[in-house]
Amino acid sequence: MASFPHPGSVTVCEINRDLITAQSLSDDRAQETYGKILGMVFSPVSFEAGPASLEESEGQESGDKGVVERKGLVATLQGMVADSLKQILRPIDVSLLSEIDLQGVSWHQGKHIIAFISGANQVSIRDYEDKDEKEPCLLTSDSQRSVKALEWRPNGGKSISVACRGGICIWTASYPGNMALVRSGGSSLRGSLSRGSGARWILVDFLRCQNDEQISALSWSPCGRYPENVYAIFSSFTIWDVSQGAGTPIRRGLGGISMLKWSPTGDYFFASRFDGTFCLWETNTWTSEPWSLSTGSGSVTGALWDPEGRFILISFSKSLTLGSVHFSSKPPSLDAHLLPVELPELASMTGSDGIKKIAWDASGERLVVSYKGGDENYKGLIAIYDTRRTPIVSASLVGFIRGPGENPEALSLSFHDKFKQGPLLSVCWSTGFCCTYPLIFR
């Protein structure tokens, strides 16, 4: 039977399909439950909660102006991709950003460090490995305005990228004797000091886009897919060579991109648009296959690759059924078929009519879903599922997670992909807490 958290309680963790609750947030309760097993407690991090402001969109041009000719990787991608995109350009309606999971919380791949959006222009970082650090570091800068997404750099030490208005901020932790280096030409960056008792975080680069546009999605290419020390970040389909600090817009006006996701192997790339369509790209020759579902499904609100990159789970704003796109053969083939992943309990128990956000742990065994609306008992909860991936994806409801405070709703959620002792889920709640939930079931 699915675990249900009674009103007034808060969820602490999962132990063998039982979701443990308490009357209030407490490190003592966490220590009594999962702390004895893991040897550590993930204390909640508070922040000033408030509605994220959506700024008005700038005028978008759909002409061929603004294409910059460059050599190497960016020139190759520019030539291959531009022509195939000419027929699908649509202007941004930034009001649709409220429908999309904008990747507001992220765990470092190799360490117990979490970063999350904690204000319109601010990012908080909490290092659980630093026993002396009781308060999070706050990353603020004059360059960092209207933050929408963030992501740690793969195999890049303690370095994180932040999507905001006007470009992408790249922050790096700096220590005595191991100072972070600001990219040549970036010495004019202002506001690069962070507050906190641990590392000093330095704004080492600002990848500036044209026309001060709002960057709403970004994705690092997996390490090793491109030549050494060269990575690509896609933001509204600008391709950045981070080692040079230079970006090339494939085509101006590509503001319809709402979400970007590399496959774990780097062979495929997923891009969705605000109109509800999406494309699957193979990255060998950069060809694509467009997909369009029935209008009743709504827009894409989330997309998650399985750990081997064999298929991708997709959620929609007007449907309680997930889509699973399975590839029929090995890369670079784009032959694929779409299968439904039913979540019948969401409709029968919650009264919801659409999915807001999804997260899937790296082992593929726990899937969490936040949903729209719901009746009085289930509103604001997060559903957690036990998942199986063979021969096709199936999901079994474990229960529901309730956040702290009055009428909490999930703003963003993410798993720690490399936590050795099981899935580690973090949720930023509208009530001003970023809470971490160990899911222990082995």
C-alpha cells in the first residue's frame, strides 16, 4: 500500500518502501532514521522563497542576420543544423516558462555539494562535506540577472554554470594555494565575491549572448565527446567553446527552445520547444528527427534519459501518462518508437490533470513526479515510484512526499547521480526550504 503523509507532517526519508514522516524538520529525527545508516545528515537549507519573475521577452528576429562564421566544432554544427531548423522557428512566449522544469537544483557529480536557485538573481551552494560550513554560500553578481537554470560542469572540479539574462555565468571554487583563474579578458567581471564560511567562489567567466536575451536552458556536452578541453554549452542554440569564451548563434530567433538534454553517452541530444514539439538529434553527423504528439498532451515539461542512453522519458503539461522514446538500433540511428508509461494512481488518487516536473535517479529505480493541482489532500505532494526498465519501463507507486511549511509546492527537484548508498533526492519547496531525502531500499 502506498505511503501517505498526513497533513501537518513532513517527509524525512524512505526505508524499504516506507516513507518516514515527522511532525517538523529536525536533524535529530533524521539522525534516528537514515543518519544511523548513512553516517551523515543532510540538513535542510533555508532561503527566501518568492515567485520567480518572468521578464518580458525581447523582440526576436527570424532573419539570417547574426550568424558568425567560425572554424572548427562550432562552424561544423552551424552548417549542419541551420538549414534543418529554418522551417520551425517560432517566437518565445516567456509566460510558458512556468510550464517547464528549468533545472533549478543540481548536485555535484562527485561530491556532496548541492546548488539551487534561491532568488531571482541568486544561487546558493551547500557543501555537506565541509563540517565547518553551517550556512550556504551565496553567488551574486551584477552579471547574474534573472537566473533560470544551472548545471555543474562534468569532470570540471568545483565549477558550475548559471543561465541568466544576457548570458551564462561560470563560477569556480577558489582556495588558498589553489586560486581559480579568471579567463583572459574577463578581468572586468564585477561582483565575483561570494559569502560563506567555506570556499570562496569566483565568477571566472561570463559567456555573453547577443541582445541581452534571456537564457532559459543550458546543457554541457558529456566529457570526451569533443576534443580535449573543448566543451559546448547550448543556450537558445548558441554553441559556446568555453575554453575560448566564444559563442556562435546557429541562427537568430531560435527562442522556441525550452529544454536541452544530452544522453549520458553523448550520442544523442534532446531539444523540446514551447509549442509542444521536440527533436531527437544524433551527434555523429548532427541530423535530427522531429516529433509531434497530439495537441491534447500539452507542452513538454520534463525529459530524462535512462542511465545507458537507450531511451528517454518525457512528461507533458496536460497528461498524466509519460512517453518513453526507445531507439530501435544503435547510434547514430534515429529509428525510434514511442511507448506510454502509465501512472494510473495520479488520476485516480490525486485529481490532477497534468505533470509539472519529473526526476529519475541514476540507477533507474526511483522516479519522482510533481503534478498540477490535485484535491485538498494531495495538492502539493510529490509522487514517488519504483521503476523497472526491462523489457519496457513500468512504474509502481511507493507513496507521496510532503514538504515543510504551509501549502508547500515543489519548485524544482533533482537526484544526486553518484551517491553510493542509494538515490538521494533534493527538492526546493515554495515555503523556503531545500530538503534532501535519502531513499534507502536495499
